[in-house]
Amino acid sequence: QRFKTGVENEFGGIGIIVSSNNGQLEIISPLVGTPAYRAGMLPGDRILEIAGQSTKGLTIDGAINLMKGQIGSSVEVKILHSGDLEPVVLNLKREVIRVPTVFGHRRNADDSWNYFCDPARKIGYLRMTGFGRHSVSELRSAVENLRQQEMRGLVLDLRFNPGGLLSAAIQVCDMFIPEGIIVSTKGRNTPQRVWRARKAGTQEDFPMVVLINHFSASASEIVAACLQDHQRATIVGERSWGKGSVQNIIELEDGKSVLKLTTAGYFRPSGRNIDKPSADGTDEWGVSPDEGYDVVFNPEQHRLLRAARRDSDIVLNGATHNPREGKDYLALVDTQLLTAQNYLYGELELPTIDVPEPNQDPNAPTPDATDS
């Protein structure tokens, strides 16, 4: 069930992200527009009971299983708002919860996404966390939102993106290139397959950067490699993970279990290999940044960036306390993103900004791109 949910990105539930904090079940964030969001659940709220069962000693998985259920059914949740003395009981009707995979740069006051990393210069920013069933439609909608606001350049952030569906990666590539090979697959007992782009609906009249790091894998690498080989986007960041294997999903036991069987490897439009285990002693694997755009983060910068992303996704939903205040990641200089912006400024003949060396003190002040 967890595997299917990860692929489909949807399930019947109430729409919250939870964690365990000192043995207590705590809400990280509600998802916008869900029953939990409409009921006023807030970051930092403690969940005391679910369906009459105490959450004391309950595992995260156990709590999630209690809150998930048939669409249209109800579940009673007792919560304690941060700073309150008395808990409240909410009766929530489960709905289809679709977990988003496309995010913007920061939240607006109404919890919607601002898709510009530099609004003044119309530089768009879209972050994809995976490639699921609905990722392509989410991306198209976000790009259309940016186009309506006269976007001039786009940063597509695939850092920490572990991949997902091959079909979704192919459709994302097809959005940005008008023709040519997107990706090919070769297997020991299967014929070679080649996917090609189609002209219709191509978004190609603006410069583009793809951000990757060591944790960008699989479908992320397909997109980065395709846009790099077709010179549609400049790749900025770090060399990717190097996972170029194709897995078929075979259902067993009437869908109660599945077998993930590796059947082939996929290759870039240029024909070069991506899979690190298949490199045969050569150095040809993964996706490397374009020359001059290799910006490597140290482990501490990776940690701070992960933390910053986690909290940027939090929906405040009218909360009086901002959970991001005082966090150590606020001083992080995202030199990878700033380098990407600088590339776009150059393409658009706009003034560039000063970017610190990639491994300088991560607590150095952040340059303000919009005021340079």
C-alpha cells in the first residue's frame, strides 16, 4: 500500500503531515485545501487521540493507518493547539488526498505558492520532489501560471529528487524540447526502445536551468540528461546519483504484493550511459553540471538545505507562530540557486550578482538578487 501510494500520490485521508516529537504525535503541516486545513489544524498541534484511541506510544505508521480510510467515511481526532490548555475534538470526513510534487520558491500569505525566485526580473522557480502520476499536470499548471505572469527564465530544481515513473520523466522532457530522442532503453532480453519528443505544446521560448545534486536520481537524471544533450537547459550543481535502471512492476497475490524486476537500462539522447553500476570501470555515468557550473555543497550545506526545504513547505494556515523563526538554515547561502539565477541573468542580458565560493562559510549573508 505504501508503494502504491508513493506512485499514485493520492489516498483517502484527512491531509496532514505528522512526526513523532519526544514520543508525542505532532502535526508538521496540513496540506492546503484538505479537511485538516479547513478544520484549522496548525503546525505544532499535538494529536492526542485518533478514533478514540490514544496516540501515546503509537507509531507514525500506526497513526497514519488510523487516519487513512475509505473516501467519504469520518474519523474523530482530538488535538491540542500549541499554547492551549484544553484539547478540541474534530470530526473529519476523509477525502481524496493528493500529495503534491511540484512546489514554488516560497509561500504567499494565503498559503499558495510564489513561483518566482526573483519576481522583479521574472525568474521562475519550480521544485519537483518526485515523478508520480500527477506530476506532469502539476508542472504544466505551474508553468502556465508563470507564463501568465510574463516569466522570462526558469529554474527547474531537481535536487534531492529520487525519481519515479519513467513515463512522467518522458512527458516532462517533451514539454521543453520540440524534437529528437528523449531517452532510450536497452535490455538483455528486450528490444531497444526509443522515445522521441513531439513539437506540439513545447515550451521553448525562454532560457532554462536545471539544478541537480548528488541525490538526484533515476527520472531526475533522465530529465537533466535530455535537456543537457539537446542544449535546452544548462545544468548547475553536482554530479547526480547514477541510477539508470528500468524496473517493471509485477503484481502478485491479487495485488497484495509486487515484484520490482530490473529489465533494462536507460541511456541519454547522446547514447551515453547513466547507470553507475553499469559503468564497466569507466567514468561515464550520471549527469554532470555544464562546464563552469559545478557547485558542490558540503554535508552541512546539504543538511541546512534539506531543513530549509522541509520548513518552506509548511502551511501556516493562520497560525500566529512561524515555525521557521530562529532556525539555523535561515543563514544558508544557496550558491547553487544563485549560480543558476546568474546564468539566466546573463542570457537575458541583465546585471549579475556576486556569488560566494561554493564551500565558503554557509552562514555568510545572502546576496539580494532583486536589489543588485
